[in-house]
Amino acid sequence: MRLRPVLVVTTFVATLLAGTAVSAIAAPIGTVSAAGATSAYVAMPVSQRLVDTRLTTALPPGGSLSVSVTGEAPLPAPGTVTAAVLNLTVTGPFGPGYFTVWPHTRTRPEASNLNIDELLSLAGGAVPNLVTVPVGADGVVDVYSSAGGNVIVDLLGYYTAADSATAGRFRPLPAPTRVMDTRRVATFAPGETRGFTVPGAAGANAVAVNLTSVTVQPGYWQAYPMGGAVPATSNLNSPPGWSAVAANQAIVTVDARGGINIFSEQGGDLIIDLVGIYTGAGAPSSAEGLFVPTTTPTRIVDTRIPSLNPLGGTSRPEPAWSFEVPVSSNPAIGRSDVSAVVLNATSAGALTTGYVTVGTAGATAPGERPSTSTMNVVRPGQILANHAIVPVSTRGFSMFTEAGGDMIADLAGYFLGGPSTAPFGAPVNAPSTSCTTPKVGYARVPVGPIIRGSSGAAVAALQNRLLELGFWNAGADGGYGLTTVQSVMAFQKWRGLPATTVVDTATAIALNTQVCRPGARTTTGTVFEVDKGRQIAFVVQNGQTKYIFNVSTGNGKSYDEEDQKNAGSRVIGIATTPVGTFRTYRESDVARYEGDLGTLYRPKFVVGGVAVHGARSVPNYPASHGCIRVVNPVMDLIWGQNLLPLRSTVWIHD
């Protein structure tokens, strides 16, 4: 969030919770919370900063702080708040973990509001999320951090008890609707403030919108009522990077005509999806649209847990899958007069990149993709959360993930009213890919980009996935060593990616989404197949590919070199690896076999003087005099598992 002076700072107590495991997502339990009192929304005239631990002490791992959302003006009076709308921002996280906000009068729930994954913790920066949190009679909420870091808490508005009300009742649209998209039309300039009239918001008090920025420079965005004072806080922070995408939901006060101002610090494109409006003082008094908070945040969806998985069992959403979540029959709600729900939605362990939409069930035709988004996954393995006010139909709400991976939803409350009628049928997900080779499926532990500072666990996930696909390495030891480098290179060659040995976003996506185990051209018998075109080799046993190795064959260049075995003699030729089907005819189990052109490691000869042999390193291009090079640990594997005994068939092709 934007770095501003503290407006109001509360005292807090940081309590280290012994034995709390550090993870990026709260552990799921799925307990049911009771409902609170019906309430109307009141926007703060000016957002109020309640806490900024950068000015005091950061939360330690497993630490919590208590924050009062009531008090002397301009804060709401004590005893008047049933739920608070906060902007929670984490800066300088100590490591991967999650942050949870909950009422002080309750025990900490198994839910989360904001998640920091490994790459985000290494990059640092500021990560915001809107939070709707129930508030007890004491007016205090607690903030917990599993891994530690600095937190900023801003109060944007609150709900106050009411049996009926004119202003502050929520009227959802039938489904979220895109009302602004500046891409290729009118990009914001750095420092620009632009007015925008929200369709249908005349006479409203506020609007609920999802803001998504697409930028090239990091910076903040503010949305506030047209003609109003510039707030001291921001609604959205754009991360660094070309075409960087970030999203955050906001409840924005509007002027009498439904107008808002939008300010962009560094410029870029902005997308606004309208979810609904909060009624103004001119609306008739009614109970429809009042908010009912749960007494504490409650997890109602978690595809990792069979009892909370709408797909059933251990099924996990594949890329471009969606599912529906019933509302009226959910034990945490248990009533049919619900027009919208307030959630914290989380995408965990994404397989690829893309957008996530939490929307109205039946608002999109089966087989089609939603036209609005809730959050945007920018890299595989990412864990991402966003606040979501979601209009519901008689079938409930839906969750769509273009990126695949697990989906989680924690319920903060719901709005009274009639659900909409679903215009379309239930979603139809594409069937899983069929395979002609053994099916390994999508990565169960998704691989993300590996950078300097990545943990041993991240590297181990990479190593295990490579092994699962047949690209041999020495095992999941968490070290990015020689055999891991070689197996990454082999995979990249097989997929036609640049063989850099670096696990970037493209390589991680390819690893996660390779459903069928890679296979050689050979489909029968036992063969050592060398693919010169891709510079990889396959060990095929009984028609099944067992291992895939990185190799380097002849570079095709002429050579005239000193004979290493006969002083004064020359060896002249062209560095060519012949194509054809051969059988190994000689082998030498020695670490230094002296050949005419140099030393070979444990060679197995194929044809003429051409051998499969070990080397200390193998590049990503043809570099030999004609032999088939593998790294020494691969040659040890070939000998140790007797993968290439004498008279073995070796097929070399372009």
C-alpha cells in the first residue's frame, strides 16, 4: 500500500504462539460459525490508518497483534460495529506464510486473508487485500502472522446493527460486470487523476468493484468519490515487471451521480468489474440487502479436503475448470434469502498462469469462460488471495480457474435478499487428457520458477517432478546440482524450450502441465535411443521409456588433433555421430579410458570408435568428436543398473 504517515496507531500485544507450523496457507478444518446481527454499511468519510508496525515492531513468526476498530471520533463509537472493512497490507514479509484477521473475542479460525508464497517473500514489496471481518462487543480484531513481517491496517468502513435501513444496503448485480477497461483505449499517464461515473450508481452511497491493474512500473492506485478529499491510503499496488498484473477488491464511496476519481501514481491500464452498489439515504427503508456477518471467518470451500471439495474426493481443478458452490444448503449459511456472499478467495498451487473468477453460478454458458476476473495468477506455484463480494443465484456461486490448482473460500458473511435466477446450466469441464504413454497427470506439487534463494523444498519439488516424467536426476535432495541441471536441460530440449538449465515460468508451466509421460520413438523392445535432433537419449525397456538423459553428440566440424595414444601422430576427421541401428560391442569399466582423442569415462562402444561415455559436464549443444556424451553420474547409472549391456541395441537418428 501507499506509504503514508500514521493517522491512528493503536497499541498491540505480539504473542509468540509456541508450536505453530509455518506454511503459506492456513490448515483447513471446516468448522461452522453462527450468524451475527443484520447490519448496514457505513463508509468512513476518510479512511483511517489503525496500525503500521514499521513504526514500532514487526510481527514475529507466529505472532499476533490486537487492533481496536472503535474509539473516539473519527472512529466509530464503541459497541456500534458488527463487522469492519479493512485494507490489510503486508510489507517486508519474513518468509512464506499467511495472515489471518478475526474477532478478538473468538479463537483464531482456520482461515486466512492474505498469503505470502516463497517467491513473493524473496521479492519483498507491499501486498494488500481487502478484509471484511466480524467484530465482537469489544470492538477489537486480531491479526496473526505465521511467518512474520510488517502489517498496515486501514479502516475503510464498517457494518452497524440494523433491523432495516435506507442507506448501506447492498444491491448486487445479477453477475459481476466489466464497466471499464483502458487497455488499447486510454491508458493512464503517470500521476493522472481521471473521473469515472459508475453505471447505475447515481444516488448510491458506495460501489463494490474489483480493480485490476496492468502496468510496467510499480506504483499505487486510489479510488475515491468525485469531488472528495484525496485519501491517505490506496486501493491497489502494482508490482514491478513488464505487463505486471495485480487485483484488489474495493468498496468505494461515490458522489451523488455515482462518480469516482481514480489516481494512478505510475500509470498503466486499469480494469473495473462492478459487483453491486450500496444504497444511499434516498432509498426506501428495508431489510433487503442488509449484511449478516458470521461470528468468525469460516472455511466453506477447500478442494484439498474431500469434505469441503465441491468436485468431490481429492479431485483438483485442472486449468480452465469451474465448479459451483451451493449457498442455501451450506451449513454456514442455511437460508435461501441470500443475494450475495462475502468471501476471501484463495488460489493455491497454480499449475500455470491465468485469471480466477469467483462469480454467480449459472452466469456463464457451459464451456465458455467468464468475462470478468477476481484475481490474476502470474506464475505457476503462486498462492494468491483476494476479497470477493459475490452475487449468488439460486444455485449459489461459482469458482473458475484458468490457471488450475486448488481453490479455497472463507466466508465472512452474506447479504439478505432474493438470489438471481441462473440463465445457464451447470459448468461442463473438459475431460482429462488421454495418453498413449503412461499417464502421470498434472503435478501434485506444482513447480514454480527457481531463482537464487529458492528453498530446498522448491528444488525438491522440481526434482521429483522431473523423475516422475522420466528425466533422471540423483534424487530429491533439494540441491540444484549437476544431475538436476542436466535433467532440466533434457526436459527443455524435449519440450523445444531454450535449454538454459534455468527453471523459468515457461519451463515450470511445461513441467506442471505435462500430463503424459514423455516417450521415445521406440515403442517395442529394449533400446538405447539417441535423438540427435533434440540431443537427448532414451532408455527403452520392453517398449516403455524408463529414463531420458541430456546428451551431446558430434558437432559436425572437421578436426585435426594430436593422437593422445601415439606421440607425433595426428587424428584427422569430421566430428560426426553416425545414424543407424547398432549393437554395443566393447566396454571398459575404468574411469580413465585413453582414446585417440582423449580420456573417456567408463565407455560402452557402439560403432567404430564411437562410444556412450561419461564426462564431467555436458553442454546443451553438439560438442563431441562423434561420441555420445552423458555426465558421469548418468554413466554410473547406466553401469549400475545394467542399462546398456554388451550386444545392446542402440538406435541413433536425426
